[in-house]
Amino acid sequence: MTTEQAFEIVSKIIFDRACQLIVGGNPAYESEKVLFHIEMSMHEWGYKSPKVSEYCDVIKQENDIMRDMGIE
């Protein structure tokens, strides 16, 4: 397994858990922060993953909806 694959696997695990929270009606603010941190770390290591970028974007969009609704 490459380092890039490891980043993607960890990101997928975090993304799946965040989706469970959101489907349950709860925000996943911490997951959003972690995913963006992973993406930033990947960039620092010279990796660019469309999968991880998509995970970040999807969770941010869902969390933005919750923020707009005033859910803390």
C-alpha cells in the first residue's frame, strides 16, 4: 500500500462516519476539519486525490446546510 492509498483509506473511513452522523441529523463539523487537514497534508507530501477532495466538498456542503439551519 502506498502512502497516498493510506491517506485515501483513512479519509474514506472518516467520510463514511460523517455521512452516518449527517443522515442521523447531526452535524459532522469535526470530520470536516479532519478531512481538510488530511487533504492539506497530502498536498504537502505532493499528493492530489480527487477522492479526498470530493469527500471534503460533500461534507462541507452538508455541514453548511446545518450551519444555515443554526444546528450546533
